[in-house]
Amino acid sequence: MEKPIYTRTSIPLLLIHHAVIVAISSFFSILIGVSAGIFVMRPAGHDFLPIIRTLCAIGQTFPPIAVLGIVVLMIGYGSLPILIALSIYGLLPIMENTLAGLAAVPASVKDAGKAMGYSSLGRLIYIELPIASPVILAGIRVSIIINIGTATIGSMVGAQTLGAPIIEGLAASNTAYIIQGAVVVGLFAISVDMALGKIVHYLPRI
């Protein structure tokens, strides 16, 4: 008979691995999503907006388990496949909110920055991004919370995540394991969401 408490791997250790996977994948999602959003909002990149938006939408709508399966076939098992899948899956909300935030910056504010002698890059760094930051961070917040939940499937391909007790519980019909994994994932997501919410709350509004 299976024990009611999951002991195959330490839950705190799984939480740490889970957090690292989410942090790394979110870093790449933020880097690519914000950069792409900025690029297509500049005159030089505006023509690429439909293409980049379509690619990000495909990455979001394509089931992460399918992306994971394709990546596993290409590079094998471990943590890398779920890192790649999550990085792709988290792009859309970040890029869309970057577009929305930058688009909402008043033209009069941009003109004022230009009149003060700021270059295009200077206006972006010191005026546009600070004003757009609450909207951008809201997209980052959504992306990270999605990835915290989605990262659980990484245990199916050999990554150490909080999905391990859930998947083992499903395989062994052990409800206790499933509940333990789900509760820890839920508490982790709620804690991160609350922390990011505090940050968004204290940022300046448009």
C-alpha cells in the first residue's frame, strides 16, 4: 500500500527545482517578449508586427505538452525541454502587454521628451518604459503564473518539478499525492502572484 505522504523526493527540494525552472524560462520569455514588443513599436520594426504577433499567438495556443513532446524528440529528456516549452508559452502575454503599454504612452509626453533633447533611445529608457512598466509587468505577472502551473508537466520528461507527486499519484491512483502536489503548486502560485501584485501596485500609473 502506498504511503499517504510523498517521500520519494523532498517536497521543498522539488519546490526549489520548480522555482528555478520557472525563473529561467520566465527570464527568457521576458527578454524575448519585451524586446520584440519594443522592436515592433519602433518605426524600423513596425512592418514585422503581424508576423511576430502571429508567431507568439501560435506559441500560446499550441498545447505545451505537444511542444514538450517535439522538443524531447529533438534533444532528449531532462529539464531543458520544459525550459524551452515554457519560454515559448509565456511569450504572448508579455509581448501583448508591452505593445499595449508603449502604445498608451501619450504623444504629448513623447514630444516633451524630444523637446528636452532626449534621443529616441533616451525617450524609450527614461520616459516610455517607466510609464508603460505597470502594463508590461501585468503581462509578466500573467506569464509567470501560467508557467508555474504548466511547469508541473516537466516531471513527465524527467525534470524535477512539483508535478512529480501529482503524476505519480495519478499513475498509482493515490489521491493524497495528487493533493500534496496541487496544494504546494497552488500556494506557490498565489504567493508569487501576491508579490508581483504588490510591485505593480507601487509602480506609477499612466
